[in-house]
Amino acid sequence: MFFIGQVQEYGLHAIDINGKNLKLIYASDSIELSSPAISPNVAKILCSGYRALTPEIGDIYSLDTNGHNLENLTNFQRTIPYSFLSTNPAWSNDGENFLLLQIEILL
């Protein structure tokens, strides 16, 4: 399967490599997921996520490949006058750690 980001709604979708069989994995009215990265053992997905009520904060989320067990791994809090953006997660080869790009923004 090939993973893509948002399609018509806040959600994570999977599609066959030939471009057929689009399947919704996870959808939410409150969190927009993007930049998915599948774990080496194909059990988990890391994504950048933005909460609808606090779009100035971007966190890294983990969920099972079946769309269950969404978990905020970074859970940054806004500290005025700063905002935090975490994006582009990437798994380590052993699947035990991940890298992310974190940006601190002066509002």
C-alpha cells in the first residue's frame, strides 16, 4: 500500500500502488494529519498533526496501520509568544526511534 495525506477531509488514506482501491484509514474533525511515515515492521504510522483549535501547534502522532490507537507523541504546548511546529517524522531503521523537524516560531 502507498500512503497519502488529506483527501477531501481531515484524514489519512491508503491506496494501492496502481492508484486503485482508495481506503480511509483515519479521519477526524479536530486533527489534520500529514507527512505519513510507515514503521519498518509495518505496524505503525507516524504523522505530523495539527489540531483544529490550535493550528499554531504541530505535533507528531502515531497510530496503528488499521487507523486505531491515535497517540500524540510530542504534545507541545504553546508558550506565548512562541509556537511550535513538528513535522516530517522519519523512523529509525530498527523502528525504536524517530526523527522530526521542530520549528519554534515567534508569534
